[in-house]
Amino acid sequence: MHKLFVVPAAALLLLGATACQPGIPKEALQLSRESLEQREMQTRRFETTDETLLLSASAGVLQDLGYSIDNSDTDAGLIFATKDRDATEAGQVAGAILVAALFGAMPAVDNNQKIRVSLVTRPIEQKAATAVRVTFQRMVWNTHGQLSKIEGLEEPELYQQFFEKLSQSVFLTAHEI
């Protein structure tokens, strides 16, 4: 009989404790200034409602830049692409050689990376336009086959280059040039 009383009492105490907690703080739902600047760098508006045209042009630009299209969904407005690149850094290799000479053990160094692109289109109905947002990330593996880094690529030149090429492609396609 004693156990029958303890379980409901514990449940009531737990419920009471959670009811006293405040809601989600307002600042938790607000984007930081850096996040807004990053989103601005990653997004461009195009004066067309033809998402299929934008996705096709985007896929072409990515392929011209050396990416392989891994997955795309025209209905959802998504493209995922990747390309493999060398990740060897001279300073890291020199440090590894020094450690090997001093201690007799060769540490792992970064040797290959995969650049991953995610692209999404979103209609802007009140403006009769479409937003394109693209993000670039890199995943780096070392000589021991371990994933050593996953990081977003935030160089403005990378995004500017992509959007300049996309703008040119959309213009040429729209004017059938």
C-alpha cells in the first residue's frame, strides 16, 4: 500500500516543479546580429517566381564550380552537392614531421576534405520573387581516417562568386542567350 501512495505523490511533486519554471526567454528566440549578417550573405532575391529555373541554373553553376549533385528535390526547392578536395596544410605537415623526429611517432594530419553545399529556394509571394539561400560547409579527415573538422565556410567571396555566376546564368537563361 505504501508504494501506491509514493508514485502519485512523486508525480505531483514533479508536475509542480515543472509548472514553476518560466517560459522560453525572449532572447533565446532572437537571432544575433552575426546570424542575421550570415543569413544576408547566404541569401539573394531573384525577380522570378520560376523556382524550377532557379534550381536548374543553381545546379548548373554548382557543376561548373566542380560540385557533384548528390540530391535534389524540385518540389521542395532543395539541392545538395559535394566536391572532394585536398586538405593538406604545409604547416601542419611540418609540425608532424618535427614531432615524429623528436618523439618517434607520426601524428595525424589533415589530408582530405569534402565541401558540402545545401541550397534552398523559397517563394516571396508578396514581391513576386524567389529567395535562394546557399550554405557551404567542409568536413575534413586526417591521415588516420578520422573526421577532424566540420565547419561552415563563411568567406564572403565564396558566396559572392556563387551568386554572381547564378545571376549570370538566370539572366542568360531568361533571355535564351
